[in-house]
Amino acid sequence: MTNSPPRPLAAVILAGGQGKRLRFAGPKVLAPICGVTSLDHVLEAAAALRPDRTVVLACHQREKVEALLERRSGLEVVDQGEPLGTGHAVQKALEGIPDFRGDVLVLFGDGPLVRAETLQTLVDAHRQDRPACTLSTAWMQDPTGYGRILRKPDQTLDRVVEQRDASDTQRAVQEVHCGLAVFDSDALRQALGRIGQDNAQGEYYLTDAYQLLQEDGGSVRLVALGETDEGFGFNTPDELLDIRRRMKHRILADHQARGVSIEDPDTVFIDRNVSIGEGTVILPFTVIRGPVTIGKNCEIGPFTHLRSGASLCDGAAVGNFVEMKNSTLGPRSKAKHLTYLGDTTIGAGTNIGAGTITANYDGSKKHPTSIGDGAFIGSGAILVAPSEVGDGATVGAGAVVTSGRPVAPESVVVGIPARPLQGGGDQSSKPEGEPS
């Protein structure tokens, strides 16, 4: 006996919220959370399930949402038009895929803490029993703002009551509706066509569909979230701050589980799109804004700022008040003190002395700097890009290497502007500036 193939899956992501209370200039789902938008987090979680169709329902400042989605392939954007509630939003999204038949996963774009594993568990549970709907719930100490799950005596779902429509007794219920659900597409379409507007906001609530599905003879299965915070959304600045804190600590915990040592998580900030190798140590007061790649057995910090495009090879080290952007530090190379590296490629076993600057910007354009293997850059040196320092070369302390004047391999340059060291001893010896 062979198992039948899984039913087609469509992911519907509601991304039309205006977020007036959030006081955010753009659409709420574009609020940044650890390096990417809230919507990015949700899209990545949904994409891990490899849905056959992915529909994003946009409304407020739709063009900004569409601009974000241009970076991703396989997405379908539907304009909600006049926003009339979550039920109306899902109905409009399904109109964008009128020929789809299968399972429909509904998510909210302002729920960035949801994990792909949780979504897969929800879909698997739905496909096991084939109810009309499988609905996630969570228990919250403070359920303010969330719809309440009301159960029948047999513990099956009675209905969901939104906060504004709930009585005082119902508001005391701590089991809440998280906005994550999987539906049979045909049953969902039929229920959405019957939703009314008899509520405090005069909107079409998606939560009303659950009761209608049961009236039509279908069942609604309730599945508790593994971690309550996966159901959290945000409507206010305080709620967004809480989401960011939770995401930050989740990211740090994930790195630590993969063998990265983070000495003081309270003072370390790492964006989501950062890769760190096993055995690397992150010291206090470090900020890593992705995308950034860090190899194995590196040392980062304290007081280090790694920006987009920074890359550290295995065994590299950056330390106090070092900033890197769009630059590569080679294997076992070091930049330990008071240094800026922009648009710079550095080879293996090179030492960058304290106070070094690669001056990559000429006022209108940025230019690259290349430093070879085994080079030594003395303290306080300035390399004006475009610039090139050859393998084994030495740039003396305080020297200014001007643009277009490459430093030859194994040579020693000093002065302002930098020039080859003339006479007076062994040119292969290191000038001022001890290795870090």
C-alpha cells in the first residue's frame, strides 16, 4: 500500500495592517526586527514548508510591500482594496488563486516569532485528521488584545470572541487565538461567503468562520503552540520592542547551540542573517548587523561593530572599537584596536595595527583596498583607496598610503605620503607599531 501524495498547500500571509498605534511611518509588517522586516521573518518561515502557492495580501502603502517582495520569487501579491477586516482579507487573497484546491495556511505578517517547525506541525496535524480547520491556540498570562478561545464542555471549540466583543467573563479566559490556522480550501471559501459584520468594529472577522465551519458539519481541531511567544503580534511600540527582545535572545540561543560562545548576551546584538562558525567567541558590547559571515574559532569584541558584507575567515580576530563593512579579514589575521575597514580584502596572517583606516570614500564613490598575506600595517596608518599592499609588505606607523600608489610585496614604506624606506638598516625589519 502506498501513501497518497500530500494535498497542495497555499500560504496566505495577511500584510495589510496600517499600524496606527505603532507610530511607524511605513506598513506595520515592514517594521525592522533584528536585521529584516517582520514580513521577512514570516515569509521565511512559510517558505520552509515549500507551499505550492504563496499569496501576500497587501493594503496600506501597498507599493512599499511590493518593493520588498520584488527580491523574492514565486510570490503573488493581492490588493485588498478597502480594508474590511481579516475575513475580508482572506477572501480577497483566495480570489487571487481562484483555481486552488487543497490546504490553506493563514498567517499574519506581524507575527514574526513563528517558527517553520511550528507551521509544519500545524499542517501535519491538519492532514492527519482532515478537519475543516486546524487552529493554533496559546495560553497567555495577559491575553489583552487577543481573541479568546471559548470551549464547549467536551473541550472542543465553541467559538472565538474578539477582545472588543468579549464580556468581562470571556476576557478572563487566558487561551487565545493566535491567527495561525490551516483550512480546507473549499470549506473556507464557503464559510467566508457567509461571514457578517455584526460586531463592535463592523468588520468581517476571520474568527467568525470557525463557528460557520462547524455549522456546516465540519470540525475545528485545536492545537496548542509549543512556545506561546510564537503567537505574539505587535500593535504598539512597547509590543514591537518586546518582539525584538525575544527575537534577539532566540538568535543568540541558536548560535550558542551551534557552538558559539557569547559571554554576555545582554550586551551583544546579532541580526538574523549572520553566520558564525563553531568555536568563535563573541565578547561583550558587540553589534553584528547582517548579512555577515564569521568563520570558526574567531574572536569578536569587545566593542566591535560588524556591518553588512563583513566576512571573517577561520581564526581571525577583531577587537576594541573596530568597525568593518563590506570587507574580508583573512585566516588568522587580526585587527584588534580602533580600526575602520571598509571595502577591504585582507589576506592570511596579516596584522592591522591600532588606529588603521582604509579610507574607501572619496566624497562621491567608494573604492577598494587590498592587503596581501603576511602584511603588517603599523599603528595609525591610513590607506587611501583604491589601494594595494602586497604580500609580506610593511606600512610604517602613521604612514599615509595614497591612492594609486601600490606597496610592493616584501617592501617597507613610511611617511606622508608613504614612500620606500631608504637606507639606515635592514628594510625587512618592522617599523614602529607592535603586533596586536
